[in-house]
Amino acid sequence: MVRILRVEAITQRLQDRGWTQAQLAGAVGVSNQTVTNWLAGSFPRPRALLKLAVTLGLPIDKLVETRDVAEPVVAFRKKAGTRTTDQHINKARGIGYLLKPLVSMLPETRQLRTLITSPSCDYGQLRKAVEQTRSELGIGQHAVLSYNHLIGQFKKNAAILVPVLWGDKGNHENALHIRLPDEDVTFVFLNLDVKIEDFKFWMAHELAHVYTPELAGTEQGEDFADAFAGALLFPHECAEAAYREACGQSKSAMISVLSRYAHEHEVSLNTVYQQVKRFADQAGAQRLAIDDKTIHRVRNSVRAQTVSEALFDPLPPEASNYISAASSVFLSDFFVALGRMVKERGVGAGYIQQVLDVPLKDSMSIHGALVV
Amino acid sequence: MTTVLLDTNAYLRLAKRIRPMLGVPFGPKKYTLAVLGDVEAEVHRNAALQFKFPWFDEQVLVEERLAARIRLTAEDKLSIDVAAGVLRDAVLADPLRYMQGSGSPPSPVDCRVLAHGHVRDCIVTTDDLGMHLLAAEFGIRVWHGFEPLKALLNAKAITTPMVKEIYDALEANGDLPATWRKARHVKFSRVFGRSP
């Protein structure tokens, strides 16, 4: 890692304040020559760097440029009604940096990765990408895409699933994608405290990010991931079949048809509805006579089970059960690697608290289970 | 006067038995113990801490914390933001460095506490060894949790039975840090005797 001072920012700040280099040296408590050296390219020792930043009121990213290290790339699956701020992004990047030492503890991955080279939200191109993906999975366009198919794809593409229990409110995101470009590893945090019917869509959304690493963290990447997830879980052929069956029926019969498809494919009614709508638009056919509001009303009329409720009884689970589920259900090597860090390097609960973004009490339970 | 800023754990280890504790100068250097407002938030959002330390919300302690809380100017706040950013950046550049021997990389909150120490030129008291390492690197004065106890004892602001009581209570709760254990027969030999 190469770190250099942003000389322009320093000189600009001196100019703004009408300060000389000698005044800066006095304020920081170093010699004039030291300041001259800094401006000529040498880098301050930690305590001088701290004083320099505070004296000039320059945040670290404005004062120092870091080269030869790729920043973690982050993408969120936000909760409804939340807004992503710099604080969310910095926190997620911080987790990314903290995950770097964990990578050497992961099993070697040399698999052939799947990449979608020209990601596009165009209906026809999406259809092709989905056909290709399903063909690689060995399933046809009408087949139900199972959780195991999705989990297997994460594993194959060296994406580490990290199931977390972040609760159903409070946190900003329900899924967090952190790609470490230097290490060529992706971590996908999935909140299990969400409705089962939404979970498969989010997994497919995250898988799209894994297939398109160059788009991760961009608006375009989010749009593609949403479009790809819907098309992968409920492809053109399924949407066409559902459309033809529902067409011409009463509103309640239409909803019954779409609900049955949603149930069969273990996706939400909204996913089926949106895919059918896209099919109709693309085919130049009339949309089904149902609106978004009706679909959401029907969805919200029943309290859906969460993934964590389906996996654990009682809730919250014992730390050991939670760790076992990560390995057995999600085929994740995350806790295997974390366990190695705890045992081989003596890493404490505070690290677990920060990388999983959980309360200290929970991180201590997990730490206790990993030590055994 | 030298302000000694206690982090949340350091405060919780002492506050039940030493009363009054905050804002009272003691010893020739006029040490004065203080806490940040963050202590309040940290305990109140953590059910386990609230359960373990039910006395935390006793009126007299709430008032004491409020009265002794460090007041910050707008300039201080800005400087603390900058300093905390520099410290956190150092942690993230090499997190492994702070993870030896049950250590953890200092969290954003830990970095803010150290940043307060730097900006307000006070001594930060913490039993987190990762924070000690970071503080040493950046020249921030830092104490282990037993050091204010020792300073209070030297200043006769507390008695030897009180020191013993605090050690016994922490040990009984499984909350006696290794550094306190090591200090028992060295720094507090008058209380516990020399190492057998």
C-alpha cells in the first residue's frame, strides 16, 4: 500500500488561512524542514499525521491518497423507505477492510466463475442471460429454481454467504454485498429476519451482482440485479403461461392464478405479477386488469413467515445452532474461517461484533461457540 | 487539572463502589475523572449491560455523569471527527495488528474516545488492548482501568478495603481483565501483598 499526502489540499488550506509553512510547523510541533519534506513527498509518522489532520481540519481522505489498494466495493439491498448515506457506505467499506484478513482463512477457491459480460435490462437480452444461467444449472425455463441452485451458484463463484439476524427493523439494509477486488472474493450478508417469499428474490438479486462484478455499487448494477432476479426466478415461459391462464378471468380468479404460481416457485405474488406485466408489455398484449395496489393489499393481508422462523425454533437461536445453519443450509465457509481466526490468531469478540454488525452480547456468544 | 476520560467498561468497573467519583479533583496532579455522553447511549442500547448493571440509572449517578460530562465546542467536535477518521483509517489499513491475544480492532466508537483524548489532551482509560496499541502509535495518553484506581488510592481518595472489594467483585463476575490481574501484586502490593 502506498500512501501519499495530498499536497494540493494542504497548500490550499494554508492559503485559505493565510498561513506560512513555518506557522504550520509551529502548530503541528515539528521543524520547518519536516514540513518542507512532507510537501516534497515524504509521509508523516502516525502522531504527526494526526496532528497535521486536526490542525488543518482535513479529513483523512482529503489529506491522504492511498494507492495500490482497491477499496472494497459495496452494494445494499435497502429496506423500504430508507436512504443510503455516506455513513452507511463508510461503515460497509469498513467491514470490507476488516474482512480482508479473513480471506486467507477461507478454503482455496479456483472455480470457473460465471460472468454476464454485457448486462442489460432489455427484455430480450435478459431472457438470453436467464436461459444461459438456467441451462448451466441443468434446469429448463419452466422448472422451479430452488434455494439449493442459488446457494450452489454463490459457492461456485467464490461468493461467501453470511446469514445474519439483523431483525425486521432498525437496520438500513436487508442484504449487503461487499466485493474485495484485490482478493477477488465477495461476501454477501443476508438478513434472515425477512419474509421467506422475498428472500429468494434477494438471493437472486445478490447473485446478479456476483455475475456482474464491474457493476457492483452502481445504480445500473442495482437495476440489472432487480431485473435479472425477477427473470431468473420466473422466466418468460412461466410468465407467458401464467398470463394466458389468468387472462379473461375475474380479478379474484386472476389473483388466485398468480398466487398459485408464486406458491409453486416460492416467490412473492409481486414477483409473479411484475414478470407477467413485463411479458405483456413486451408481447404488445393487454396487461392483466389488476393494479399494483391490489397486489400489495393481497400480499399484506397475510402475515408471512420469516426465514429465521422457518430455520430456528426457538428464536433467537443458540450461537452454535446459528453457526451450524450457516454451514449446513447456506454452505458458507464464513464461520469456518472465522473459527480459524479465533483459534489460531486469538481474535476477540469485538472483531465479530464489527464484521457481523451485531450487538456485543451476540458477538460474545458467537465467539464462545467458535472457541470450543 | 488533568482530565481522565473513562470508557464505558472502565466506568462500569468502578462507578458502583466509588461515590462520588466523577468531577472530583484528587491527588497532586488534580486528576478529574470524566465520561462521555456516549456511555449513556452505549448502555441504554445494550440490554445485556442494562441487566448486568441495574444501578447505572440510579438518579444520583445519572446526575453525576451529566454534571461531569465533557462539554465540547463546535471546533472540538470537528477536530474529534477528523482525529477519529485518522485513527479508524489506521485500524482498517492493518486490522490484524490489533487482533493478537483476544484483541479486536478498535471500533469507530473506540476511535472516537481516543480522538477525544487527543483533542482535549486528556488521559483515556480503557482495558481494551487494541486501543492501547493504537493510542501508543499516535501518542495519545492512555491508562488501564486499574490505574485511576491506583491514583485514587495514592491520593487517599479511596481506602484499601474498597480496592479489595472492587477486585473481588470483578473476579466474582468473571470481569477481571488480565492487566488488572497482573497489577494486583505489583501496583497494589499494599492491598494484596507481593506475588507469592
